[in-house]
Amino acid sequence: PVTVTDFQDRFVDDLNQSDFKLFDENVPQTITFFSRDRKQPVVVGFLVDMSNRNVIHWKTLREAVVELVLNLLPPDKPQYAGYLVPYSTTAELAVDTTSEAGQLVERLEQLKPGGGSALFDAIYMACTRRSLMKGEPIEPRRVLIIVGDGVDTASTHGLEEVLELAQRNLVTIYGLSTQAYGFASSGDNNLVRLATETGGRVEYPLEGVYKDVTGYLSKPQDAGNFAMVVGTGGYATQIAQSLFESVTGIVGEINTQYIMRYVPTNTDSPRVFRRVRVEVNLPNVKIRARSGYYPYNP
């Protein structure tokens, strides 16, 4: 999967196979399959942080996850599937792989935040414990969406382990960060690395909540320098709007990726992890793709 955006971060969705160059360990490769069709089949894992840090915004975050589910698992497309792994002190496969969006929505409505955060265990579970759809990971391809701040306080697995596992399983990871405005998260580097190394990206809907609000940082109060009081309708609306825009961005990217396949010609490379690079014959564009792959079993 490859995403191309222009200098304003808008999707470039009208390229042809001849516009791309693909390199495996710096050796040019022949692209044997190319597609830019929208609504390409995917299996999406929804990993939702249920730790104490998400208590304040949980209702709005839940609505955002429901929006993701309904957009990525349309009822008229049985080839699309998803599963739900909420995580707090432990991770749980709450809904196994299914094409029924209603099952995920119903389970989301029952969740209540509380406890620690076992993000890495949730990724491990998503890659090893769920039922597979026929054709994975070629068609449909595999995507994980992490709704959380990237902090891990309770996992038995580590970042390096689950990153390799995701790369071996050809998973693309996206992050919908729950990092609140004005706060730094020690887990942000985790989210960024997981997304960057697998070809995804991280959205920060709660960081720019006030950027277009008159009076931004000009109305001091005991609760902090907020232009809108936390708990009021204006505050909730702004949060919801920002989350909706982030959801739209992630859904749009997943549905507008270019899909390319190739068979490596340089098969004598001794490297355990092989780097892949994609180039586009256009100026001022950004390209997102996975950084490489593991050609051999562990």
C-alpha cells in the first residue's frame, strides 16, 4: 500500500503505474500488479485504549470509533471485515473478525474506561489471536487503527517485538491519538514509530481543538487557559468536530491508497530485514509506504 499527498497534504489519487518506481534494497523492481481503485477490501483491527487517561473524553472518542467502524465496514460490502481489541491493564479480543459492523458497535457501547494500558499486548493479540479472512494479507490487506496515546504501562510484550510482528504480517498501522491539548505523552514516539515503519500515520484531533476559536488562550480561568469551558456544549462540539475530521482523514487514506505488488529479483540478499523505497515522478509530493519487510521466518 502506498499513499501520495501534495504539499497541502491532499491525496493525489490520479497517478498511473508508470508514475512510480519501486526499489528493494536499492535495486529497481518491476511492478507486476497496480491498482488505484477506491474501496479496496481491507481487514481493520480497532485497538481502543480503555485506560484511565481516556475517562474525560470517552463518550466522544467512542462516537469517533463508531464512525470509523461504520465507514470502513459498509453493510453492502461483505469483503470488508473488522475486529475489536479494547485494552486497559490487559488486552481482550472483544469481537473476532466479522463483516457485521453492528457487532463492533454494540460491544463499543458496553465498554467503560479504567485501569492501565497494555498497547503492545493488544497489537500482539491482533496479529496472532484473531480469525483470518480468505486471501489475507494480499486481498484483503491488513490495517490496524490505534485509538490511544501510545502509552504502555502493562504489557508483557515490547515495542520492538510487536513492530517486527506487524511488519512480518504486512500490517499498516494508523494512530488516532488521544493526547490532549497542552499535554505531552511519553507514548507519542511509540505511535509515530509504529505508524511510520508500517506505512501509516498518526492523527492528533485533540491537539488543535482551539486553533480557530476566537479568544484562544485569552480567557484565563482556574481550569486552565481555555477559550471554552470544559464540559460546556461549545467545548464538546469543538472536540467532536476535530475528531470527525481526523476520522475522515484516516478513512480517506485507507480508501485511496495505491496497491502495488512485485516479486524481488535480488533474492540473494542476506539481510534479515529488507528495505523498500517508492518514488513518484512528481515534484513536491509526500510518499508513505512501509519501510520494508522480513523475507524469512524468524
